[in-house]
Amino acid sequence: MKRPLFAAACVAAVATLAACTTSQTGGPGSAASDATVRLALTSDLGSFDPARAAGSSDYAFGRLLYSTLVGLDDKNVVVPRLAASWDVTATQATFTLNKGLTCSDGAPLTASQVAASLEYFRETAPGAAYTFGAANAGDKTTITGDDAAGTVSVRMANPWSELLPSLGLVNAGIICKPGLDDPTGLATGSVPGAGTGPYVITASERGSRYTASLREGFDAFPAFAADRSGRSPATIELSIVKSESAAANLLQTGQLDFAGFTGPDGTRLEQGFETATAPMIRNFLFFNQRAGKPGADAEFRRAVAQAMDAKAYDKVLGGSGTLLKSYVDSTANVCANTDDALLTQHDLASATRVLTGKKITVTGTNAIADGAGNTYVAEALRAAGAEVKLVNVDNNTWASSVLPGGDWDINVMASLSTTLLTASNLLTGAEPPQGRNYGATHNNAFDQGLRAAVVTTDQTAKCAAWQQGQAGLLSAVDIVPLSTLNVRYVFSDGVRAHIPNGQIDLSTLRIGS
């Protein structure tokens, strides 16, 4: 019998995952017959260090190896993970840990170790300023752990109302002392006892496959509202597989139990499988605005926006997405812009007058429908007379070297972020390696709106501030909103998982009844 799929809320990046069991019983919809589940990732991991996770494979694997203090359920409701409860204001938070927590080598996970991990995250992660607030850098934030009480406290000098949900993101995964003592080994996954998640790495072949085994006695799974019947697989095997077509074929022959599809291959799997669609990815353009780059010119940015047709972009991705009016969609964020008047309208003639003869490098990940959206952007610019070089690469290369490298003009962003804050680090703040403002975007109106939004707990005031910020971005054409991409998830009978806003949480994989 088929079982319902679970849905939960967002963490963060681009992922297409497939899972198969080692069962030899073929046929569509066949259930897992043993305790091993095999997953296929579209690209290799860039780092096993959760604080430095940047690509979809990093985020997916991070949920297996490291637990966060809290989780995010449907509609971004905060739920327990390592922390059983919390008391939070705009300037401080105290978390009471679950009892009996351990590191991946069985050693006790103490409150002081959790505090040390959060401090490491604060000092190391490029996006940490969006967890604690840039105004709380350095000695403006103190993090302490009380081992006797089992509590961890965060105190900030300046108000920052986004701390709690941000601590549910993969990058804030808690690392035990062995990993903190050896950050180089942590990044390669070679430090025993570093993890706090339900699985440990038991075999690793970089660029090819990984094996993760379930830790005995682990029970700090996220407290999602939906039940978690069934059992966690004893072993998860992950291989690097880039073709969605191959995944669909394997599903149809009974060799796969789960796959997520961003392209058309998933549509041929409607019979014999349980399927669900979710708006997983938010697609928009942003520009390299460094001196000497064409994106530094507002007229160029506006012409690029005029060359784009969001409806046509969505069509090449299947036509089932929602047209964006900001860098997140309003269905996921109540403060997202909904005003069409702020958008630059499609006007090919005006775009051509500016772009004819311009040499433009466009970058994007081919993990999304094999890069079909990136190809559309390149062709739309060519139709406006530009000479376009398209850098259409795998997700890990795009996230780890192309974007930070800065040798590009326009980026086709594929974002998993559902909140205005979590995606804002792409558009403000420090440039790499200190931050993720890859295009050196500096928009005063956006910065002012962000600063006002994150210090208030009043929802009306928060949304008004975010509206001011988004209006600043759109009027300067620092972003070009395109569309969401619905991902089709396909499960055979007996395998299921929670899917936070379209991105599977591998720690919640279940088999059996």
C-alpha cells in the first residue's frame, strides 16, 4: 500500500536526489526489503564541515551527520531537535538540551561543546552574520554553555529577531570537540566523533560514493507535526549520479525507491508511485557589479531585465512554476513583494539598443533541468544582440568556484531559501570569502530595509521594512525575478521522508510500516 508523503519547511540550495534499496525485487513501486537505502546526488560534496556547506550535496549530507538545535516544520514553524525547549527575545536566547545526547563516537554531548560549536559557526560560516546579525559581530555576542543545567545561552548587544529560525539551518549544525580541534579533517570527513547527527560515515570514495551508518540509540530527530512511523535505514549509500533520465529508468525497473526531478523525466512516473510536487527552487538573476564589469552599469542591468520574459523562462522549466516578484515567492514569505509595478517589463527593442555587441558571461548550475533555464537566459540575451558565453556547470563547481571566483557577469540563481533573510546574504554584506555577496551588490535602500526588519518582532513593521528593501533592489534592477521551479518527488512503496519546502531531509528517511 502507498503511504502519504510528508512535507515540512525550508532550510536551504539546489538538490536533486534519488534513493534506491539494495533489494533485488524489481518492478515499479516495489518496497524496500532490507535496511539499506541508496541515494544518488547530482554532484560531489564540497565540504563535510556544515559551517562551510555551500552546495546541495553538502546540505543534504549535512542533515545526516550533524543535528541543529532546532528544526523548521511546515510554514517555518520552529520545532525541537537537539534542544527540547527555548526562551527567546530579540536580544537573547536560552536553549534547554534534550537529555542523553551524544557525539558520533558515543561521548556525551555537553552544553559547553554546543556553545563552542556555535562560536565556531559564528566565526567561520560566511552566512553567520545573518544568524546573529552583523551588528553583533565580535564581542557583541556571547555564547555560553552550562553543563550542569544542560542549557546554552546566546546574548546579543543589539536586537536581532531572526536568531531562532536561523539556528535551524544546516550551516548551524552542531560539531563535537574532535571536529572543532581538527577543522581540516572535519572538511574532509575524516574525524571520528565529530558528528551529532543520526549517521556516521563508514566508507568514503571522494567523487564516487559514500556510506553512512545509523548510530545506535540516536533519538534527537526533528519533532515534526507529522508522524515518523517506520524505521530509519541502518545504512545509507550515496553515489554521484547526474542524469535524471537514468534515475527515472532505474525507478521504473524497481532499482530505485525515491527520486526528485527538476526536468521532464519525472512525468513518466505517475503510475505505480506516490508523487508530490513542491516549489523547491526560486530562480532569479543577479549581477557582478564590481568595477569594470557591465553589471556595474544600471542601464545594462535594466536592459538585461527587459530582455527576459519570466513566462518564457518558466515554460522551458515545464510551465508549472509561479512567476516571482522578488527573490522569494509570496506563498512562502508573507513579506515578499507582490507589486507588479516594481518589476521591469519585457521590452526586447529597448534591450537590443543597449545590449547589441555586449560580451556577457552567464553562469548557472546544470543541476536544474540540465541547465535549461540558463540556456534560455543566454538565448534571450543573444536575441537582444549580445555575445554570450554560457558557463553551465555542475552544482558543486558552480557553488564552490565559479560564483566565488567572480569571472562572470550575470548569475542565474537557483535558491532554496524561502525567507527574505536567508537569501539576502547573496545581495548584501561581505564579499567572498568572508561572505556570500558574490556580485558585490550594495543597495542602500535594501540594507536599510533589512536592518529595520530584523530588529522588530512586530509583523506589520517587519513587512513594511522588507517592502522598502525589495523596492530598492527592484528599482535599481539589482535582481531580475524569474519563476519558481516545482520539483516532482517520486517514492516507491515503503520508503518516505520529510521534505522541507522541496528539499529532502535525509535524516528523516524511513522504511517499512
